Amino acid sequence: MRSNATKLLSLCLGVVLGAAVTIEAGAADPKTLVAPCEDCHGKDGASQEPGIPTIGGYSAVYITDSLAAYLDKSRPCEDVKYPAGEHKGDTTNMCKSAEGLTEAEAEQAAEYFAGKPFVPAKQDFDAELAKVGKGIHALKCKKCHEDGGSSPDDDAGILAGQWMPYLEDQFEEYTEGKRLMTEKMQPKMEELSADDIRALINYYGSLQ
């Protein structure tokens, strides 16, 4: 079930919010600051890789909160090799990248991606499971993930239209205790079966 999605996220956000600092420290042009990340996440953060999340359209708060979570180790920071682009083959991890980032640079990169549209992934999904997942979302997830998980305004990331392999990895990290949950989220997650999770993933993947 595991893929390299989480590792790739750590790497690529690290490139956006960390490695880029070594290339253009304090760059006035945010496009220059985030350019290395587009080799991983695609132009304007619209990923073309199923294991790598689309980050364009996320709220700036969610991006900066994610960075803070890597810093305090509430999200895994595994060593990875950059899969493409100028840094291909280099080893990094999100913790190291985050430690070298100034607050201003983090905010600059976060605002850049927040200003881009979220581009839903075109992917196959199970329509029957998606119907089941819609009901589960309404019961368990709707309060914190509005509009089918499509609203950036709830500062909880965007689930609707996100790559399903990436979502699968994130659910696994939550269920295995590798990624910390909020107090509101934990009891809801504990009530979900493996079948419920598969249904939710198909529901979010269906929102194209």
C-alpha cells in the first residue's frame, strides 16, 4: 500500500521552502524562489505525478503550518533523493530544509502557491466506492473539510481532486501514528475502517 508519496512530499516542499533558499536566498521574485519545486510538483504546483500532491491552491496557512509540523517532527522527515530537475539525485529531507528557512521566505513561497488555482487530478476511481465515500465524508469529515474537501479556506489542505496514491499514503501515516492528528480529527479517524478509508479516497479522487 505504501508508495514514495510522503517522501516525495517532504522533498518537494523542502525544495520549495528550503533548498531554494540556498539557490536564491531572500529572492525578491517568488517565482525564482519556488522554481525548483515546479520540477517536482509541476507548473504552479499542479502535480502531474500520482505520488506527489498538487499544492497550488492550498491556503498559505496550511503550507506554513505543514512546515512547522516538519520542524517539530509531528510529520515524518525521511531522507529522499530528488526525482528530477537540477537537484536530481541529491539527498535531502524536510526537517533539514525547514531549519534553513526564514519566516519571510516561508511566507513568500506559501503566498505564491496559495495564489495559484488548484488543478484536480485526472485519474481513475471506483464510482460505487465514491458514492459510499460521499456519505462517509458527510458524516465524519464535512465539518473540517468543507465543500467535499475542496475549500482552501478551512486551512486543512485540499482533498477533492487530490492524487489518490498520495491520499492513501497520508491516511496510512495517520492510522500508523506517524503523522499527528488534531483533537477533533483523531476520534473520527479511529472510527474509520479500512473499507471506509478506501471509499473516502475514491470519493475525493472522483471530484475532478
